[in-house]
Amino acid sequence: MSEPTGPRGQLTLRTLAMPGDANAAGDIFGGWVMAQMDLACGIRAAERARGRVVTAAVREMAFAKPVKIGDTLEIYIDITKIGRTSLTLHVEAWAQRYLSDKRELVTNAEIIMVALDAEGKPKNVPTE
């Protein structure tokens, strides 16, 4: 993964990496980072779909850098495709290093969300 000059998309979530989310070496668990990315995608997709959404797929994800205790994790979302019932989102996780202005790309992925109706069946994503 080459280092971009800055985040792509809309800042959707910021959260602090805490000791309870880390291993003994102070590296934040990858699963915690993935969960924050999924939360952010859910927020952005639900806003666009104007309702309930679920995660349908996560495309390839590789971690380029670790997140450390005290870093602020920033999740950026760019909706790249809107289908009949689905949304494809490009998601990037960036770490703003503790007590620093330095920001580094941690990982990115493509996540597909599906809009659901009240009965849990796929529904059309509204046109804007």
C-alpha cells in the first residue's frame, strides 16, 4: 500500500485507541480497527440509504502500519457506487499519532452495505 498524501473521503468517525484495545506490546488489535471501519460505514451508508443497512462484504484489507495506544483513529468514507439495494464504500483508517500532528494511513478496504426494510429484506436505495 503506497502512502497517499492525505485521506480520501469524508471524515465519519474519530476515536481514541485505549489500553483495553491493545496487546501487551501496545499495538491495537486489528479486529478493533476493523470494527471501527464497519461502524463508520454503517453510519455513512445509513445516512445515504435513509434507513437500516447491514454489511454484506469486506474486500481485501492489509495493515500497513500499527495503531498504538493513545493514537486517534480516524475513519474516512467515500461512497464509490450505489446499486439498486447496495452501496459500495471506500474506507480508510488513519492514525493521528499521540500528541502529534503526524497522520499515517493504517489500512483501507472496500465495504459493501445492503439497505434493508423493516422486515429485513433488501430495499431500494433512494435516489438523492
